[in-house]
Amino acid sequence: MAFFTVDIPLRWSDLDPQGHINNVMTIDFTQEARARFMMDSRAPQLLVDGCVMVSQQVEYLRSMLYSDEPLTVEFGTVEVRAARFIMGYRIWHEGQLRGRVRTAMCPFDFEAQRLRPLTADERRALTDIAIEGEARWRPLPKARLRGRGEPTRLFARWSDQDRYGHVNNVRTIDWIQQARIEATTAIDPSMARAGMGRGASAGNWVVARQEIDYVEQMQWRPEPYIGYTAPLHVGTTSVTLGCEICDQQAPDAPVLTRSRTVLVHTGDDGRPSPLSDSTVAAMRARLVTD
């Protein structure tokens, strides 16, 4: 195996109100590692000219706390196609594997606004860090919401844009998190999170798995996008939520991003804890399965 390895120092601002490194930052760390590889590779145009994210899968294995010790991202290329490449990542901190990520990306001609094939230099750069034996990912439940679910108005910020002029993939996951927190609290007020200025639920809510499909690019604009969030599966200690970010609030509005998130309820000891009766009832009443 030829992993590329990057050490990334933590920041205090990486923490969330629950006191651990926020799940969104995991994707930020992999993006930082990938950018460093691309810039130092034999094909820096992958970063300079740009690629678009097609999909991401994330598994959060252990929470991370702030410390002076940097985390380590090791990653490599799982598959290289004519105009797409898949990369696998492992995130380590203080000697423990904290999470793993898989991304699918395509090189993109931003001037012509279309996908382009990989060049010979780009293919060689990616195969330089080819890896084998990456474990398969168990698929999460899927459903097309079609305007069903709790709506959340999502406003773009100027700083959400990346150097290519569209909303960065990491910030998109930030939007999904915002929609998830607002929607779950609206569905069941007992799911209020730490720092919300009202009675927070007993224990904590942590993300265990996440899948994101990037359907269309999003740009900064003053008008809001709409995120629909609905439960797709209700378990004993977790709920799987679907989210679709749409161009506007209408059942037939174009879907720009789709995601599935496994949200786990934990006790003060950090172990999975049963959902409350109110949460189970509220989530089952909103369940979308088709």
C-alpha cells in the first residue's frame, strides 16, 4: 500500500457544544489532506483547475477531543476510471482510528461547465497512491422525499464558496447538519441539543454514519435554499434521517443534494442509549420509506 499521509493540527473552533470535534470537521480534514496531496503531486491541475465531489461516505468510529497532538489522515486511491476517481481515507488521533471516509470525484472544466477526462499525468499521480483491500460499505436506507419532511430554510454565506465559485462540499454538510438539528428538534422538542438555550435532551446525539450525493452545484445567493429532513428508519438507539436540499420549497423542486445520516443517542458515558418513547413515537409518525 502507498498511503499518502498528512498531519493536521486541531483548532479550538473545531469543537462543537458537546465538547468533541464536530462531525463536519472530519470532512474538512480529508479535504485539507487531499488538497495538499494534489498540490504536491505530478498533476497539481487537479487542484488548480478543479474537481467536483460526486459522493461521500463517512463512518465515525470514535469521538475526538481537542489536544495539542495533530490528527493524521492517511489515504489513497481505491479506483481510477476515465473521468472519475475514488479515494479512501483513515483518520487517526492519539493512536486510535477515529473515522474513515470514501469520496468519489470527477475532474471538471469550470470554464466549459462540464466533466472532462483525466489526463495521463493525473492518472499517474492518482495511481502513485493506489491502495487495495478497502472494506466495502454497508448501504444506508434510501428514499426520495419529494418535498416530504420537515422544511428548513438554508441561507448561503459568502464564505461558504470555494475557489471555484460554488458552495464547498464541506459547507454543504454543514447545511445538512443545520437542517437535521432544526428538523429533529421541531419533530420532537426533547431532542434539543446542548447550547440551544433551552432544555437539552439527556445524553448526547452523535453521527455514526453519513452518505452524501452531490447532484448539482449550489451558488451563493440571498434567497434561501430549502432542506427537507425526514426519518427513514427508527432503531432502538438510533434514527436514520434523509435530507434533500432543493432549489426552492415545492414538491417538484430540483434536488441539489441528497444525504442519509445515522444519528445515535448516547448516554453520559458515550455509549449508545435507548431512544425515549417520545422520540420513537414522533419519528415513526414522520417515517418515509418509499
